[in-house]
Amino acid sequence: MNDLPLVSVIIPTYGREETLRDSIIDVLNQDYPNFEVLVVDQSPTHKPEIQTYLETTAAANKIQWFRLDWASLPGARNYGVRRAIGEIILFIDDDVKMTPEFVAAHAKNYLQNPEIGAVAGRVFDRDKLSDSGGELQIEYLPPAAMDPGIAWYHLDLVHTIKPQQVLTARGCNMSFRREIFTKYGLHFDERFRGSAVREESDFCLRIRQTGYKIWYDPEAALIHLGEETGGCHDISMRSLKYQLTFYHNHFLMALKNLTSSQALRLYAALFDCHVLGKPPCNKSGSPIKIVTRGIFYTLGFIKALITVIQSPWNDGQIYTHLDNIHTN
């Protein structure tokens, strides 16, 4: 046990009940001998039976259970990192299922290759597997999957079956060397709001500056249940706020990390897919809906531009600063 690195498994959660409990149970059943579990709970309340489970499990020192009175997925990740002591930081969602070999599958990559700074695990996503019929298999991702401008439409961590270097991970199944946060001072940007789409992509793009590789390991697999409520769904995907933050987050990622040519390719792909509704988005071609999506696309860009302009005096890390005030 002492020869194996300590893995800190961090589970941000919001508004989840039975799936949270079942995810914790799966983690506690891991056959890896050296890990800790941190549950960063942003739920205002729980069902009585779930509340009792969390209380008794924390009292037995099986988990560390932190209650917060705010909801931010990147903020919860940062909060967990500051309290984790593991050499490897592993993030999972609160609606996943995994085999007992899951944590060990992540850890072995760091032991085998010192060039690996992050591991992206495979995600058996119910919705995407249903769309593909469950038969699709990809051995190696195309070169476009390593192009930060258009990778997001070619990077498939659901159907890919071979280990390989990738550009980013999926937030429900990703791990990092601790020194990514300590030595290099990286953190999740809390300005990625709403569903926090692209917050993990933004973080992974900044890992490139450290020289570390992000490695995809299909053996580090879990099932993502994709519950329709809770998690980071603190706002409905149909709401106007969701639409605005969706585009804001994409543009913020681009403005922070991409060259001009890469950003233009992303803007074009984003417009074709999410505004015009072309594949793989396959959205309605109704002129009214296209115009409406175009308005949110434009407003999202303006809002992201304002976010970047304000960066010199407002880094947006409001929850981290609040935590620092309380801990100092």
C-alpha cells in the first residue's frame, strides 16, 4: 500500500440523491488499497435516507463530506483540490457506475509513464451510445482531434478503444498529478458558469504549458448515467440562461487559449453545428430557431469578450476567494 500513490477521489455533487449514494458505494468498493474520497456537496437538502447515509459514512471516516451553500462545478473542483492530500487527483461525477478496478486503472498510468500529467478515462455515455447503436468502435482518433480549433467535433471518448494521447478529458472521468495544481498553480476557472461546459477543456488546454501529456486509457472506464436533473444542471438546458452560458463558455475557452486561426475555426464550427443545426448537432432548421440561436451566439461572444477584458482586475474566482477568507 505504501508503495502506491494516494489517490484523492473528488465527487462534486448538486441535487443528486440515490445516484450520489450509489456512486459513493462503487468508489468505496474499489480494489485499489490507497485512496480517499471527498464529497463536495452543494445540495441545499437531501432526502432523509440519503442524509443519513452521508452522515454515517462520513462519521465512519469512509468519506470526507463538505457542505457548501453555493453551486459552481469548477468552484467545487477547486474546493476539493485544496483539501485533497493525494498524489493523484481523480474527478468523477455524482451519477456514475464503475467496476472495482477503476481507480487502479487510472493510477497505473502515472506509475508507468512520468510524462503523463493527466488521464482521460473512457465514458460509456448512455445517450451517445444510444445514438450510435452501441456498435461503433474507433481505434485511433483522427488528427483533427488534436486541433484545438475543431477537436471538439472529432474527440470521441465514448467509442474509442485504444490508448493514445488526447487533447482533453471529460469532466466525469479525469485525473491529474497533484503538481499540476501545486507546482504549476493551475486551477479550474470559476467563470465557466451554468452547466460549466468547456471548463475541463479550458483546464486541459492549459496543461499543455506544463509539458505534460494527457493520456486516454479506455481501461479507466465508467458508465455515465446522465441524469436529467441535479449535477451541474442547476439551470434547465431549455432555459435562456443555459443558452447564453453555453456560448459564453465556448468563446471564453477560445479567447483564453486559442490562436486567431484556431479560434476562427472553432467559431465557424460552433456556428454551423449549434446555430445552423448541421451534423453532428442535427438541430431544427426552422428560420426562427436559427435566428434565436444566432442571437445567443452573438450575445455569448460579447459576454465572453467582456469577461476577458475584465480579467486584469477580476479573475472571477469568487468561490476560491470566499474559501480563502474563511480559512485564513
